[in-house]
Amino acid sequence: MARLWIIGPGAVGKTLGRLFHDHRAFEIAGIAARTVESAEAGLSFIGSGEVMDLEAFSPRPGDAVMLSVRDEAIEAVATRLAQAVDPAGLIVFHCSGARDLEPLAPLRGAALAALHPVKAFADPAREVATFEGVVCTLQGDPAALDVLAPAVRAIGGEPVVLEAAVDRRLYHAGAVFASNYLTTLVQAALDAHAAAGIGQADSLRILAPILRDALGAILERGPVQALTGPIARGDAVTVKAQAEAIAAHDPALADLYLELGRRTLDLSRRKSPDLDLTALAKVLGRPAGA
């Protein structure tokens, strides 16, 4: 069993470290963090390994090093690690969705990779318990992927290899739209309900079923075929009334409603090419043929 050295036992580092340990995908060798307290907390959660300074790491060929640090810190940590160890024969990977392999350049000589679990990491205990079936995208040197893909499967994940040409900025932006911005959209719905006089608890009860239905339909049939609502019907009267009502309470929220409406109009045209959307396009501030 290969050894794993962990740099950065935050939410992602704790979750993956614990999963790798529990499923015997790796033997946890050393854990380093910015502070001893953070490293000790990581060790307590992961349940294996040794707290040490990065400079005390002593990996041998075939070992893996995980840089589960903030995106902006990857290059500095890689530079520091390269000064502390001989990278030859190692597998070194970061866990960023947005960064490519360039921040790991100081460690050339190692097999380099990115392993990104496509999951929200809020509470490591919850993430460990709900990790089954999580897609983990992999990108990098074949020698690294040959080790990381089986490790992902061992912890219940689903490895998906991205081609070298994939732009990770755009790849991660897609995940941001689907996860982070979905949260923002739900908050916008709560804000509209609040303006109508509906409290948050009741609003969440009202929205929960339709959120689940919409997401299920999207995943089953794709966004175009899953589209419903006033724009899908070409209902310009309803959209205009809603936009005016929102603007009376929150002009910025109304702008968001209209911008999303313009995007949704494009989906509606794809779903129902014969539907007359001229009046709706005018309400949304978009030329009829645009």
C-alpha cells in the first residue's frame, strides 16, 4: 500500500485523508499544515499519520503527496516542497478544480496530477458519510492517474479523466454555476418570497418539492426538455407583471430576473421552435430574432 503525505488538512484534506485511510487506499504517513493545531486537528479526524513540518517529510519513490491547500497557495507550497524533498518517483497532486498543473511545476520529476472531487465540502464528517458516487475528475500524467483512479474507486468515488486540453477555468466555472450559483438563485427566490410577505421557513417548504422536481428533470432529460414555466409558454403578461413587482422592492433582483429570463428565452426557442416569443422577447429587452 502506497503512502500518502498530506499538506493542508482542511475540509477537503480531512475528508479525502479519512476516506483513503478507512478504505486502505493509502497509508497516511505525514500531515503538515500552517499551524501545529491545524495539523493535529487533521490527524484527529483522519485517524492516522504523523504531524510534522513539511521539511521533515521523507517520501520514497512510489509515495503520493496531496496538496489540499487553497488555490493561491499551491505554487508556494510546491516550491517549498521541492526544496525539502527529491520529487523523482513521487506522485504529487493538488485538489483544485480551477488550477491546472502549472502551479506544480517546481516538482517536475514527479508524476503530477489534479484530483478534484466535485462535491461541496462544508462539514468533513458529513462529506465522508455522503461520498459514495461522487465524481472525482483527474487530469495529469498517466503514471499519477494509474494510482489515483483506483484510489478514487476504493473510496466510493467515480473517476473521470479530463483530457489535457480541457480548460480547468471553464470546467470549474461550470461547477460554480451548478452549485454555488444555484444557492444564490435559491436565495433570490427567498428574497422574492420575503418581499411578498412569506417567511423563510415557509418559503423553503414551498420551494423544496419544485427544486427537487426541477433538478430531477434536468438530470434525466437535460435543461431544454426540463424547462417549464411562463417563459416556456411564451407568457409575456406574467413575466412583465413579475418583473415590475420585483423591481418595486429590489431593482437589482429585477435585473437578475430579466437577465435569467433572457437566457431562459434561448432555451424556450430550442424547446419550442414554433412558439411565438415576440412579445416575450420585447418584455425581456431582447430583439425578437436575437
